Amino acid sequence: MKIKHQIRRLQISCPEPFDVEKILLQSHKHRMLFRAFEEHMMCCSKCFRTVRKIHKFYEILEKELQKKASPEVVAFAKSVYSEKSEV
């Protein structure tokens, strides 16, 4: 009887979108996890779509943050902040 030894790569199941975002944002801290997810994402259309959606969200967010805030929004933010500081 022969025993076969197999070395499997680190396999992960599909994480929740929130966890995908954490993996991407903290890739420098957890390199092995990021690499395992990266490999998984290339084979998993669900995770690939999740990454594309996250990327698109941050792309839109960056564009919005570069726009100048309207005076109404600034006034609203000041009123909310002043209400909280009074409490």
C-alpha cells in the first residue's frame, strides 16, 4: 500500500464583501492571506465581481472627495457638529 502525500496551497472559501475589503486594505500586513485571496479571486467570479465593485466604490469616492463642498453642505455639517458638542 502506497501513501500519497499531497501539498495543497492555502485555500480559502469566499469571504464576505466586508472581509474582502479588509483583505485588500490590509494587504501589506497579511501578505500570505492577500496572496491566497488573490489566487482564489482569479478562479472565483463572485469574488472577482466583489473586488471590481469595491474598486469602483473607491474610485467614485475619490472623485467626490476632490469636488468642492457646497456652502449648504458645509453649513449642515457645522450645525450637526455644534449640536453634538453641546451635548
